[in-house]
Amino acid sequence: MTPPPLAAAPGVGSSGQKLDEQGYPVIGRMPRAARPQASDETVQQTEQRYARVEARGGGNPDAAYRRDVAELQALAASQQAEADRVLAPAPADAASSRAQ
């Protein structure tokens, strides 16, 4: 005996999923032919455009990187020296700490 709510349910049919000849689901559309390739002219134009962008870029990126690193290291050293100067005990503090 089937319970009443299940008896009213519609029958199970095909999901509509397309299957290949081996029974596996087909996801998306299979290509019929290769996509057209870029022409030699298009490739040449793209290379020229990239060369112009590179020329405007401003030289060797390694040199710019090293320059930026040196600048940041100098800034860090100057900030460390300033912090050491500010946090150093005053001469009077050093003398009073020895007396204790």
C-alpha cells in the first residue's frame, strides 16, 4: 500500500539531459571544428603595440626595484635612528638609575 501523498506525486520521467553514445551526460556543445587562428597581420600588430607599451614603460624594472628597495632601506634606517634617539635614556636618568 502506498501512502496518500506519494500516490499523488507525478511519475518520474527523463530529466531531459542529453547523453552520448556511451550513456555519459553531454555538458555544453561539442565543437565541430577548430576556431579560426589569428592572422599573421594581427599577431604583428599586437607585438608592435606591446613593444610601444614596453618602450613607454621606463627602462629596466630591476633597476627601478633596486632603487626603490635602497630608498626604503634608507628610510627605515633613518626612522630607526630617530626612534633610538627618542627612546634613549637621558643622562640624568642614567645617573639616577646607577645610584639605586
